[in-house]
Amino acid sequence: MNGRNGGSIFPAARRSAAGGYPPAIDPARILYLTFDDGPWPGGTPAVLDVLRAHGVRATFFVIGRNVLRCPELVARMAGEGHAVGNHSHAHPLVGWLRGVAYWRDQIERADDAVVRAGVVRPVLFRPPMGVATRAVREAAAGCGKSFVLWNRRAVDGIPTTARAIVRRLLPCAAGDVLLMHDGVPPVLAGVRRIGATVAALPVLIRRARAEGFEFGRM
């Protein structure tokens, strides 16, 4: 694992030739924006609006319980060309204590929620809080998932500022996977605010492009 900027990355799933990025974009200059914990009406629509305004495609790791509450937002993600990944069904905060059977259930229930929303079953999986225990990895592999973490994070799951977020994510290197949040785990519903994330996003996009980077989905 890579501990740069406090994050980590397990052998990450890479973009497919079919949808990762337009052929005109140099793969050596791609960054990957990823968003966790959605869909959430207090954040996902605003994030999607910014991405659409700037012509950026990203990857959203969704929580099954949140999908059941807001299926239309997952449908919008996919409809606007973003990749939808699995982030477990309930985002358990102490799930690292649980075994393979528990994690298979978490992954499969989240998959089912996404499919019920009319979206293709995810092929990517990111564990809650990036905790990659042996049981989590084994369950993900058994469900046919590619395991994706990150190597730069916004630390926007706690109160912060747009300036701090941009400072944590830039400068980047080609292939960096950037972790941000568009939602809230069910256990923390009503706690997290993502105004700083939404404010930071257009600044991040403009500065990264000024440095010669473009964004692709996984």
C-alpha cells in the first residue's frame, strides 16, 4: 500500500478501453476522480452538476442503503457517463472485525440495490474507510470485483475548507486516484456537510487541466 498523503492504493482497477477516457486523451496524463458514500440528496446532485458543467467523468462508490433511498441519483450517475462502484451495503464502521461471509453479503446486497436502480452490476469495489483485511479481499474476489483504493485523499469526511482540499489533492502525478465524498454513511446521516467539497471541485479541475492533466473514469 502507498501511504502518500495519508491514503492508500491496492492494485487498482484500471480504465477500460470502452469507457475510461476518449481516445484523444493521452492515457499518461489521466487522473481519476472518485467519490464515496453516495448517493445522497445533500451532495450528489451538486457534485454531478459540477462534473457535467466541466465535462468530467468520475467513479462513484455507492452504499447500498443509500441507493435504496435515492435510486434516481444512481441512475443519473450512470446516465451521465460515470462509473458506479460498490462501497458495501451499510458502510459498517467496525466491519474489519467480520469474516468473509459477512462481507460477501455486504457486497452482494449493494450490488442488488444498484441493479434494482436500473444500473449495471458494479465491477469495482472499495471497502469502507479503505480497510482491506484478508476477509474483505477474499470476499471481493469471490464476488468478481476489482479492488480499488486511492493514493490521494481530500480528507473531506470531516469539517474542512475548499482551499485545504485542493492543497491535499494537488499537485498530482499521472494515474493518481483521488478520493472525495459526495455522500454520508447511513450511521452518520445528518452529520457530514460537503459544501467545501463542491466548492473545491471546479478549482481542482481547472488547476489540474492547467497542469496538462485530464480526468477519466475507471
